[in-house]
Amino acid sequence: MATISDRIIQRMKELNLRQVDIVEATHATKGAVSKWVAGTNTPKAEFLPPLASALKVSQNWLLTGIVDTDQNFQSIDVWDKNTPLENDEVEIPFFKDFSFACGSGSINEHIANEKRKLRISKATLRNLSISKDNAVAAVASGDSMSPTIQDGDTIHIDLGRKEIKDGRIFVICIGGLHFAKRLYNLPLGGVRIVSDNADEYPEIILTVDERLKQDFQIYGWVWQIARIEKW
């Protein structure tokens, strides 16, 4: 039976990727990637989105070997309220407009009022310990996180995980503007905000006082990036 290691090796061969390419794409250590390839360890949850992106597959395929048809990433479909759910599916709010408002309580209000939904496997949420109530999706805009997140990609967000883990991508709000960025902790409560497209979007450093002045907020962790190939 094929393992996650087998699938990683398969896609690396098909895409002519080296381990160093996976290191660069995921920001994991060389040792961690070597263990993934050797099968002595499996990728942690925070590495699944960039790993799947680098290998041009869905996270579900990496975890289970089940193929998503017609797309290179996790399949995306918007369903109306009359479409019955499968037994292992749930619906989560889907924001076509990424700019839901900042401020205390506003996320819950927008979630309650959002009528559009995406279907997602219960097993996928279970594997990543994500509560259905904390799972939302939104359409990203702009190229500040290219090539990891491209304009029009759908990002899946876990609203329950707001603690900064260095190098993870989070949805954040600064002064009423919304971004998906990599975050890094700095001493004394500061934060480093980094774009993957660093040539055009320089990193931002906020001290703890600047975080308060600019109303810096973390909405949640971006755990999956979904893309429909454009022909």
C-alpha cells in the first residue's frame, strides 16, 4: 500500500523536483524533508498546504492517495441549499469577497450572514484537528504571496488557530486592511510580517505598541490553498 512518502517521491519525479526545492517551498528543514522522503516521519499539519502546492496535488491526495479529478489542487464547488450532502461532507462559509470587516465580533456576524458555502470532507478536518465551526474559506486577491497564493485562489482558514507559529501563513488585519502573510514572533511582543513575493512587497515589522496602534489582528491559520487551473 502506497504511503505519503511514496506519493511525495512520485510527484517529485514527475515534476523533476529535488529535496532542496521542497525545502524552499515549505520552509521546512532539510532534515525534515529528508525524513518525509525516507518515510521515517510524516509532514506536520502546517507543512501540508505548501507541500501540496509544490507538488501540485491536494492535501487529501497526500494524506489518503484519493485522487481529486479535474484539478491539480483540492476541488472547489459552490453548492446551493437544495443539494444534499454526502455522509462524510460538511458545508463551510465561503466568502467570495475576501474583505470581511475587522473588529470585535465582526467575523461571527459575517459568518452568520454568509449564504455561499463550500463542501469539505469531515475526514480532512479531523486529520488536521479543525473544528467545523472554525472552518471558513475565502477568495484571495493580489500577488503579494505569489507563487504560494495566487490571485483568485481559494484559501481555507482555521479561525481557531491564532497563535503565531513562525513561518505559517495567517489571515491578518492591519488598520482595516486584510492580508494573508507569513508571521514570525519577535522579542517583546513584536511581529514580523513577510510576503512570499518579497521583491515587490517588503516585510513589515511591528512592535507591540505598533500592533495596538494599527489594530493588528490575526483571524486564523491558512491550512489549505485551492486552485482551479486556468486553460
